[in-house]
Amino acid sequence: MEKGNVLVIGNSGVGKSTLINSVLGEDRAKTGFGTSGSTGELKIYQNDVVPFRLIDTVGFEPSWLKSRMAIKAVEKWSKKSVKEGNKDTQINVIWFCIEGTSSKLFPETINNLSKATKMWPSIPVIVVITKSYSVPDRIKNTEMVHNAFAKQNRNSINLKKVIPVVAETFTINDNAYAAPEGITDLLEATNELLPEGMKAAKIDIAQFILDRKRVFAHSIVGVVTAGAVVVGAVSLPFSDGLILGPTETGLIYGLSQIYGIKKDEKSKDFFDSIINVGTASIAAKTAISAIKAIPGINIGAAVLNAIIAGSIVAALGEGSIYAFEQVYLGKKTVEDIEWVKNLLNSRLSNQFIDKVMEVIKNLSDKSDKDSIIKAILDLFSSSKK
């Protein structure tokens, strides 16, 4: 199938590379028409699944010279596209990237966009608001974009969509993070804007989007497991406290966000069931009591607590991923309360104890945080199996 071409432009440091990596995934491949994988100041990326190439430009900033280099490279590519026999170089969609942490959209950036793309006044443009970590700011940023484009008083930019994204899990501290968001929306929107004959079949793009959701979900589990290991390592009577309560709740809501499952009156009991089964007050007490009753464990309290805390989060996360994915695929509904209870209970029962014991065998009192996290994720993460 003929692939489309998506031009990715924006200022330096806006996060274009991270965005490209997030969209295409680990199997992305730099390629091009020739052997270098680049054309002037352009770099071309694609994989076997996504129905379009991503053409990355140098940033418009920080210097006038770099801005001109970017614009000239795009213009050169443009001229190739109108020559006979160069259909592969025609631009079909433009991603115009701006940073969500910026306070305003500079007029010169819009001007640079217009200059760089003047050969394609009718090509659909998607504004991608990168690093969109703050939920309240997303509404303001989206409005800011529409206002900035409206002030141009020209029809040379065919704005179709504004999509805020978080391209990868962004860790704020051991207990807070921003989950990946908007990437699958961007994939779907771009596919829809491609000309007929270039669009991926719905079943193919749906499978790829599902795969990306899994990657994002496992990344959240990894980040939150790491935070739980740090929290659990403190020398406290872990079994008597609710140390992990907020951590677990945040994990569950972060995963549900990936799969587009919102907590409302209809889904409240579904969410509550997952949270109640997985809370540290239940799972940790059961695990610690069972593990401490096993003879021959020679490991300090701090490391043991860290292992158990991280393992609870990892097991809960993997179970929640499966539950939310089944709902996302339509195989289960948020009304299947007993099913999700049984699912999570099974993840935190005898099989869980066996896995924790396996982690303990591979560690010692001298094990550092990173070793503990790796041992847990290697054993619990279904993405590694």
C-alpha cells in the first residue's frame, strides 16, 4: 500500500523526536529515498504498520539561520513532489508542534509555518500541543492556538484539529506522574485525513493503537512500581499502614485513562472493586503474614517491604491492564463486578506469594532500588512474556 507523508514541524526543543518515537514505537526505522535516511535538513521515519512516514525537520529556533535551513529543506522537498515520478514525496498531512508549557504561541512561529508550507495551502494541519502535562492548561492552550491562527487573517493554513499530547510517562516525583495521552487520538486523526488508498484498514490501525496503549500502560506500571519500591523501603510497620493507598488509586485511574474508561455513576462500582481488592491494607497484610511465616527468609525489613510494595503495585497494574483492555475491546463491561473482583483476587493470592518469593530469592540486603524494581518487573510484567 502506498504510504502517506506527514511533515512534522515546530520550534527546537518542542519534543518532536519524543513524539515520533511514541507514535512509531520501538520498531521505528529511519529511512529515506536514497541511503542516508535524510534529505538536507529532513529526516524520514517509518515502520511497517503505520500508514504514513514522518518527515522530521530541524527546529525553527533558536536562530534565524536554522529557521531558514528548515524552511529551505521543506521547500526543496516540495519542489521534488511536483516533479513527475516523485509522488512519494507529496505531503499529505502536517503536524505543527507547539509546547504545552509555553505561555503563548509566538506569531513568528505561525509565519514560519506558513512560509515552510506555502506550496500546500490545502494540506490539512493538526496542531499537536506537546508536553501537555497540566489538564487545566489544555483547554487554555487549545483556545490559544485557535486564536493565534485566527489572527493570521489568511486561508493558507488548513487547520483541522488541535490535539494535546503527553508522549511518554512524565514522572513528577515518586508519587505523581502524567500518563501518556493523546497519541492514539493523533494516530486516528492522521489516518482519517490521509487520501483514500493510503489509509490503513480500520482493523490494522485499531490493532496498532491497541499495541501502543499496552506499551503506554506498561510504562505507567513501571513508573508507579518504582515509586512504590521507594515508599515501601521505609522502616515502618508496613502491614499496619495504608502507605500505598493513594499510589494504587492513582495507578488505576492512570491506566483507565489510557483505555478511555472514565469513572462515572455507571463505572463507579467497577473502579471501587479494583481499588478495594488491591489496597495495601488487604494485599500487604496477607502477603507479609504469609511470607514471614515461611522459614529461611534472610532479608532485612526495608528490602522486604520494598519488594512487597513494588510487587503489589506490579500485580495490581498488570491485572488492571487486562481488565481495562477487556472492557475497551468490548469483551467485558463495567457492570461485570464479580468478574473483576475474582480477576484481581487471583492476581493477589497464592500465585502472587510465589512470585514474591521468587523475587526475594534473586535479591539480598544489599540490593539497591534499581535491582529491586528490575526483579519485580521482570517477573510480573506480562509485556515481557
